[in-house]
Amino acid sequence: MNIKYFVKTVEKKKDHLSIKWNDNFKSKFHFLWLRDNCPTAIHPTANMRVFNILTVSKRIFPKKYTIENNKLNIDWSEGKHSSKFDLKWLRDHCYTEINREKYSSPYVLWNGKLKNNFNKIKLDHDKIINNDKYLKKWLELLHSYGFAIVKNSPIKRKSCFKILNRISHHRETFFGTPFEVVNIPKPNNTAYTAQALRNHTDLPYFEYAPGYQFLHCLINDATGGKSSVVDGFAVANHLMKKELEAFKILTSTHVKFKDTDYTQKAIRILHSPIITLTKDNDFNDIRFSMAAMGAIDINPKKMKEFYDAYQLFASLLHNNKFKINFRLNAGDIFCFNNRRVLHGRTEFDPNSGNRHLQGYYVERDEIIARLNYFNNIKV
Ligand SMILES: [Fe+2]
């Protein structure tokens, strides 16, 4: 076993045990944290905490503590309870160390140049179905690039369920699953017309917008209807580096998104910034849809600067430096992180041929959770 898992000294301090390990690293383990994480606190099969934090006081402390056989043994001052901690577990969960680690983003940001390397994001349908390693490769691409194209899939209606079930269940919405991206009379959404769609993320008016979108192309022989894709995180990153004021406005201004689909007995309204960040200041979400933007109702003093920033972001999201245009062919599945990557299309001529895509959503949680499983992440 690695020397870092052996203990040199243990000292009792005011509210924690201080452990010096054989590699000289010093960890703090607070008394309540230790009591809360006693191995007996975890159900052996459900792997969930059964211990109730309310059964001890905040004054609890170790009456006695020893190191024996790679274990830390503690007799507690309350509840006549003893704990035995595996030293390896303690070191692996040492929050002194975890909190010193520099955050590294899982995202590979990309721009229009990715088109020169397009094979990188293309995968084969049957290999994903038949091979777990290849499935993992797909998930890694989705997580890091937020974008992939699955080639050679069947063109039967609803046949995309099979490959999505390799990940997990899908996310249902009022559009149904799959939703039919085809031009219809009296459309309830501009996606269901033959008109051009500016780059957007879907359903930004949901508190929890769908994580991933899968557009399965069944037929595309109409003239026009070219797809576009752009990495919203890369554009946001550009703003952060070159246009900090605009970036600050877009991450702090709660703007109105709305949906009033005439086929629904529902009115959806959400106020959110266009760009949100995580606790590590990495990118979390992009919500961008000119079509689903409500009439902005922010303080008038901030309106001009908001529109300046919004228009700048919009122009970059449609700039050839960042976006890629490509043609979806029958049997392609266009897969993307809908809370990061924007998509659009050019106008098509419905009299020249057919264009029919079937759309599905899957939560981002499901992609990340499957990747964690394949990577055997310990928690
Ligand atoms: Fe869309």
C-alpha cells in the first residue's frame, strides 16, 4: 500500500483530530464529521446514511483514540459508541487535501476550426450498441465536447430509443418523445416550420432545461435545411477574456424566457441569466433563444447595457469563427449538450423533398452518472 496511507502521528485539537501521514501531509478531521462518517452510519446494502445527526451534540469528542492495524479507533464521549475507520478511506476522503486541489474543467472548448477535424466527433451506431468501451467513448465526447454525430443508425421511426437506452431513460416534455421536427400546418413552434432557426438552446423557459438533445435524421432530401452548431461555453469564455463587462451582465441579469404554446393549457415563465456558472466558476448553463425570450423587464437603468451585451453575445454565437455548418443525412443522430451547445438550421424548401428529424432529450445527470460508473468513481 502507498506510504501516504500510513499514519505518523495523531493529535487531538480543540474540535478536530490532526493526522500526520507518512508522506508528511497533515489532515484535519473534525469530530462531528468523523462521527457522521462512522462506517456503522452507512447501511451495508443501501449504501446510504442511517445515522441521524440529531442524536449527538455539537460537543461530542473522542474520549480515546488509537491507531491499530491500519484503522483509527475512536471511543466517543456520547452514546457509548465506538468507530473504526479504515485509514485508506480517511486519506481518500481527506477534505484538507481535496480542497487544495486545483479545479480542472472537464470541458474541451471548440470553435469553427473543429470542422477540419470533424471525424473526431463522429461515431458508429452499432458499435455503441454492442460495445461498452465504445459507449464510454461516446459519453466522454458528449461530456467534454458537448457534441457528437452518430452515423449509420437505422432510419426507422422511434429507433433512436435503443441507443439512448444504452445511457438511461429519456426526459419527457409536453412535446412528447420523440418530438417530430417536420413542417406542419398551423405550427405551435417555429421548429415545426420550414423557416430558418437561429442558433438556440431548447426550452430555456424550464427551470431545468433538458440536458442533452438527440436529433435523429430519418430523411433530409429537401433543398436547404443545413444544420449549425456552436459551443456556447467557448463563446462565453471568449466574452470572459475579451469583453468582461458584457460577460458580467450576462451572468448576473435575470432575463425573461417564456412559452405560450397554443396547444398547451400552460404558461411557462422563467427568469434566469443567459450564462450561469458553477461553484468553481466554470460554465454551468447557456440559455439562449431569441424565439423564447420574453419582453425583458429588468430595471430601465440596466436595459441599454443589457441589450449591448446580449447583441454582442448573439453576434458571436452566429460568427463563423465559432459556429460550424454541416448537413445532417439520413441515419445521423446529432447529439449535443443542450445547456451548452446551440443549434440552428437554414431555411428549407418543403416542396423540393422531405426533411424529418425525431428529437429526444436525456438529462445531463444521466450522461455524467454513466461515465462515473464506467470510471468506477468512489464516493
Ligand atoms: Fe431546437
